[in-house]
Amino acid sequence: AGWEVVALEGKGMGAIATRSFRSGDLLHLETPALTWDGDTMDPQTARQFDELSEDRKAAVRALHDAFPLSLVEGALSLGPKWFEDGGWKTLRGVLATNSFMRGWQREDDAILCQTAARFNHSCEPNCDVSWHEDTFDLHIYAATDIAVGEELSLNYMDLRQTTAARRDELQRSYGFTCQCPACVRGDAASDSRRARLGALEDIILNCDEPELGLQMVSEVVSLCDEEGLHWNSFRSVVCFKGVSFACMLDDLPGAKVWAERALKYSTMSHGESHPMTMLIARHVKDPMNPEPGQDYFDAEDSKS
């Protein structure tokens, strides 16, 4: 695999690279242990848990539960519960803490992959996560070059926020204070760049002025570079929006440039066979008249 799950001081368990990786390398592929609606503890999910092998049940039980039973009302609706690591855990709590969204097409559904859940959060993640509905598995790709001994990390939440906002959300949702390099630095320039990235997304989505839109798309890419944010799934979505703006201006060469950039980032974060990547590839061939496909701007995958 090229990486292993080990105990990390102050973090519990985490994934560490045992060999070097290049940006875009596939690090991990996993079929979910459980699926659920991302909210309620329905009987079907409880049955799925009961039907797991004993080894897989044990792996699920060992995952962190950020929602102690004593702090949650309606315990009978939280599914199976067990005593481990000095306290009570519930299946609902483990799912809420460790699940991933089931892709952009079924964003209300969630999945639990007990091995991928061992990848810790960073506000400067070096990995991208991608859900493949057609093969029903989760892929994790290297978002940048990774050296032997580096921890492998994902983003659990929207990174386009200030340090204080990110830390507050992570504390409320997962029960920890983030100590990643970005949060430890916590400088004003970084906060400004990330807040601007968050604002630009909404503006770009609703922009009907192509010249201004292209300026903002370029600004997003530059801000990501300045921030050292290797969030290739987000970059691909923004660059793909650049294709639309260039087409509005009848700028075929410009549209192809943005399509090629979007394709590069999508391939690195989703792989060549993902529907998003194949959609962008059609626009590379003919940006003005691609084969029928679905536009996507809000399509990046993230941990639930």
C-alpha cells in the first residue's frame, strides 16, 4: 500500500507514508462497510452493522466517537452501543464522526470506510478523497508529492474559512482543536486569502459577466498557490467554470486552456475514469459543443 496506520501522539491513530508518492497517485481504494442517510439511525444501517464480519465490526467499534453517549439525547435511536476506550460509543456517533459523503450526486447519503477514516484532518491536506458511485468505492489520491514518513491527511470541512472559524467547526463537529501547520501559524494573510476564496465561490457561481468571471477564476487559482492549498478537486471545479466564461466570450483557445487545466486537476483528484473527469475531457475535445453532460460547480467531495 505504501502507507500504514499507526498510533500518533496526541492524535490517536493516523496514516503515515512508508514510501514516496507523486501528486495524483492512487493511495487507497475501499468499499464501504456501511451506508446511511447521514442523519438518522435507520434500522437498515443497524442491520448492515450486524451482518459485518467480526473483524470488520471490531474495526468499526475502534473508530473515534466524537459524540459521547452522555451528551446525546434519545439514546435508543442511536443504534448499537458498546463500551470501549473508557467510555460508551454508539454506531450513530461513530458514523457521524467518521463518514464521507457519497459523492456529489447523492450528497445527502453517507458512507463509512473504516480504513479511510483513519486519515486525519489537516487544513493543508496532502490527499484528495473521491467517491465512485459506478464501482461503489472510495478512492484517495495524493494531492501533492509526499515523502516517506509524512502523515497522510484529508480535509473534513470547508477550508475556505479563517483559522478561528475552522478550529471552531472542528471542535464542535469532531471534538478536537486543530494543530495542523496552517492553524498553528494562524496568520492574518492566510485568513484573508481563505476568506476571499470562500467569497469568490459564491460570486463566481452567480456571475453573468464572463470577463469578470475569468478574472475571479484566475484569482482563485493564484490564491490557492499562494496559500499552498493543494485542493485539486476544488481547483478542477473552478477551472471548469472558466470554460463556461470563455465560451460566453466565444474564446475557443481560452476555453481549451481552462478545460485542460480542469482536466489535469480532476485526473489528479478523481482519476481518469470518474464521471467528472470524463465530462471535462469532452470539453477539452470541443469546449463549445461537448457531448451531452452535466455541469458541476458544487461538486467537490468532502468528509461528512
